[in-house]
Amino acid sequence: MKQKKEPSAFEKKMNDFIAQYLTSVPLVQKLFFVDHLRVMVKAGLSLIEALDVMSKEMENAKLKLVVGELKADVEKGTQLSEAMKKHPKVFPTMYIHMIEAGEVAGKMEEALEQVEIQMRKSHELTSAVRGAMIYPAVVLTAMLSVGVMMAVFVLPKLLEVFKEFDAELPLMTRILIQVIDVTKEPLNMVMIVGVLVGLVAAFIYGLKKSPGFKHGVHTMNVHLPIAGKIIKKINLARFSLTLSSLLKSTIPIIDATDITAETCGNVLYRDALHKAAEEIKTGKPLSEILSRYEKLFPPMVTEMVMVGERSGQVDQLLEELANFYNDDVSKTMKNFSTIIEPVIILILGVAVAVMAVAVIMPMYSLAQSF
């Protein structure tokens, strides 16, 4: 039986480079790591022993490398949270702070459990949103593909027939002929695609580099007819879930609010929570601060927070709020295809009607002339 050939030093370096810089760690793999680490710590294994086992079990190459580095740092006497800070792309700040709080309180197992719950619910929320976007994405892609095929192969031949007649063509038909004449030229198509790519690139660049542009886009997003409500619910779900988990990990409310802000995808929520964290330092209650942003935080949210502040159970009431919004988002996303279907049908119907009018009207006119 042939022995497996050991990789050379160069091959090991190349594998490590690819794992570190060219691969990512899915949330499912992180969840697997935290869950199994919690189980082993609960079973009585030391942190070093648990990390040693996990470094051998990991399937993801990058996470396997990172866990090995965590083990090496912990063996040197570094706290796990400090070792995790070296890998911000793998372990978000929120999870690091939760583990750090568990280390200070001597409750590592409880901290890992809170991280696991947070990860699991975050994964469920993300999966629900992504799953709901598959149907409209497939339909729109099919519509665009059919439209391009019609414009490139079918309509040019059909419209050539109309050009041979001297009869006055309807305006819609003349516009369609001009559009087809432009798009059938390869150079023009390259220019059109180039312009579209440039606009998309400029839009993405503006979102990343221009705070004003990003703020304007995100403001528009929360005011969209259908998507706006969904965006608000998703951000409220993340806010309540994250803040609840952080408070349960005994992290002070000022730090918890500031960390929670970074988990919200919409910049309006992010800015509001950062400002709230600053105002809490002056002694103002969180519920009072959030009530000023009534378009972002509904009365139900502020009232629940206020009741929690009075009873000393903010984390528990936020957890109930998180469960409510998580369920609400999941139900909305499951019915998203039903909600968006009329819009897609309307767009498709308008497109087909325009094409039909542009093609059928001249045929009718020509038939009348004979």
C-alpha cells in the first residue's frame, strides 16, 4: 500500500496563503466551531485541548488555519478573546466582546452558548432573506434573456419587412426600429454594456466611499413601497437580537448599543444607535432616545425597551422582541414571491404590450392598405 506523500515546505506555504487570503469562512462553519467548542468545554476539556481537537476537525481550510493559530496563542497564555481579535474577518467584534465578557465573569460556557444562539438566529434570518430573493432573481434573469434573444434574433428580421414599405409607420414602431438598429451593431452593444457596467461600478464605489451618497440611498430604501417595510423589519430583528445577546453576556449597555449599531445593514439605524450610545453616557434611558427616531423604531420597540428598563429585564424583553421580528421576517420572506409576483407580472405585461403594439399596429395598417 502506497504511503501518502507529504507536501513540501513550498506547497505548505502556498496552501496556507490560499487558505488565509483567497478563501472565506461561511457562517455555518463558524457555528460548527462555536457549538463544538462549547460542548467540549462543558464536557470538561481545557480550552487548549478543545482547540487542538477543533483544529483537526475543521473542513474549511482557512478556519482550520485560524483555529491552529488560536491554539498556539492560548498556549502562550493569551486570552481566547485577545487571540480572536487578530482575525477580525473571521470573528466579528460582537462575538469577541461576548466571549471576553464570559472570560471576565468566569462563564465561558454560557458566553459560547450565547454566541451560538446569536449565530444560529442570524443565520436563519439571512437564509430566509436570501431564499426569498431566488424566485424574483430567476424570473428577472429569464425575462432579460428572452428580451435579448428577441431583440437580437427575432425582431430585426420582422422589422426589416416594415422598412420595405413606404407607408408611414406608427411612432412606437419607429422607436423600436431605431433601438434595434442601434443594438444590433456589435460596437454599440459593447458601448452600452460598458456604460451599464460603469454605472454599476460608480454606484458601488459611491456606496463605499461617499457617506452622503450612501445615506441618501439607504434613506430611499426604507421608504420603498414593499421593500422598505422588509428592510426595517430585518434591521429591527438584528438590533433586538444582538442587543439582547450582548446584554445577556453582561456587556454594559453603552458598549452593547455601540456594537449593535455595526450589525445593522442600514446606515440610518447604524447612525441612530451610535448617537444613542453617546447619549446614554449622559444618563438618558435608551427608550427615550430611540423614541425620537419614530420612523425607524416603532412605538412597540420603544415601549418594550422602556418596560425592560423599569423592570430591569431589558435583555429578556429584547429577546421576545427579537423572536417576534425574526418570525415576522421569516413569514414575510416565505410569502415574498406572492407579494412580488404581481409587480413582476405588471412589468412583464407592460413590456409585452409595448412590443406587441409596435409589431402588430403596422401589420394592421399594411393589411388595411391592400
